[in-house]
Amino acid sequence: MAINNHLSIITLNVNGLNAPIKRHRMAEWIKRQKPSICCLQETHLRTKDTYRLKVKGWGKIFHANRHDRKAGVATLISDKIDFKTKDIKKDKEGHYLMIKGSIQGEDVTIINIYAPNIGAPRYIQQILTDIKGDIDENTIIVGDLNTPLTSMDRSSRQKTNKATEILKETIEKLDLIDIFRTLHPKKSEYTFFSNAHGTFSRIDHILGHKANLNKFRSIEIISSIFSDHNAMKLEINHGKSKEKKPTPWRLNNMLLKNQWVNEEIRRKLKTTLKQMIMKTQPLKIYGMLPKQCSEGNL
């Protein structure tokens, strides 16, 4: 199998896959998108019917289902990547599925979530709390969270409620980031239209660890004609690249437009300068005086 240092992950709420024609359309759509990993929510497949979901070229398919035609999530993995399964965790209600494994020797954890319409923020927060021991730098969390995380994720610009703010605090404590909002801090794009409220929202998300921010190449929202949701697609630089001549490190200037990145840079600078002040007596840092290096002047 050829080594591939590029991975793509797609997530989509398919709003039911019991109709044969819809399964066919979905399979053709996946073949066109060519994701390394495809995560689906609301498959509505009963446990005994999961065999009906087949996509040529995506032979590894994992499910979390109920015994009725509600909820249901599925994760499909391309035959083109060397994925080895290590552990699987899922609930009995078909709302989340965690696959731990490795790709070309590199650990990866994919968590596929479909949050219920009612009480979604609290539900997601509880899941994240329950599985926090499984979340590390190699974790990607995707799915229909049924929750706009910021006011920009609603066309109405309605403020987020307290439950959502608590969820965001939990996400931050786990060192996770909303990849779309991090890479596109001012972009308003949506994944769902509510007929009842007449509003658009981005309730489908992909979360990743902030330590891997430099590996997230791009993320976009893409349309699907067979569902009431749009999909999200993440492109990742994965694995160890071939040995090559060292090149000077260059900062991606787009990151400087992100508030979180700027705050992290300021925090790191303060910490570094404080350490230099403690180690250097008398202090001479590129002609700066101690007073000029004080925290209040950074």
C-alpha cells in the first residue's frame, strides 16, 4: 500500500439511509469526494440492517445503532489508507461512535457524534466528560452537534445560551478547537436550514486538538443533494514526511487574523521573556531595559 501523508475527513448528517436509491446516491457522492474517512449521522438503520450500507472502496464500516429506525451513526474508512483498529466505544442509542486506531503507524482517534435535538449542548458536554481520558492530540471529533457554537454560526446572529457557553468551556479545557471557526474567524457559512424558524445555522462541526493546528490544511462546507444538511470536509497533513533538506520555518500569516492564535503568541512571549529576565543579570535583551520588558509593556 502506498504511503499517503494526506488525509481527508468528511462528516454529514444523511437524514436516513433506508431507501435503496438514497444509499446509492450517497455511495456515489462519497466516491466523488474521495475521503479517507467518512462519518455519517442519522443513518436510521436498525442494528440488523447495517449490512445494507456498502460503498465500494470503503471496506471498513463501523456502526452505532438502535433497534428502531432512529439516530444511528456510521464511520467508513477508505481501503487506500493503512488503518488498523485498536479499540471501539459506542452507545446503545446510536448517538456516538469512537474508533481508536493507527494509520501508517500514527495513532488516531475519530469520534462521530449525533446529538439529540433537545438538550444537545449538555449531551455533548457529558459525552466529552465521560471520554476525556480517550481524548489526546490525535483526536478528531466530528458530527451533527445540533449546536451553533457562536453567534456567527446563526444567520439570525442570536447569542449563544448558557449551556452552550459551558460546553465551549469544556471544549477549551480539553485543548480542542472548532477548526472551521479557527481557520475562518469571520466567515458565515451554514450546514442546515430550519424551515420552522426560517434561519440558517452551522450545527455540524469538526473539532481537533490545538497542538495540531499546523496540520489542518483546509476545511470547507460542501453541498449534498440527498440530505437536508451540508457536509464538512477537513484536509489534514498526516504522518511523517519523507526526509528532505531543512527549510526555514515560516509563519502562516492567515493565523495572525485569529484572536486565539494572537493570545497564545502573547502568552508565550510573556513566559519566554520572564524566563530570560530571571536568568540574565544584568539584563540586556537586544537593547531592551528591564522596565521595557515588564508584563505591562508587552
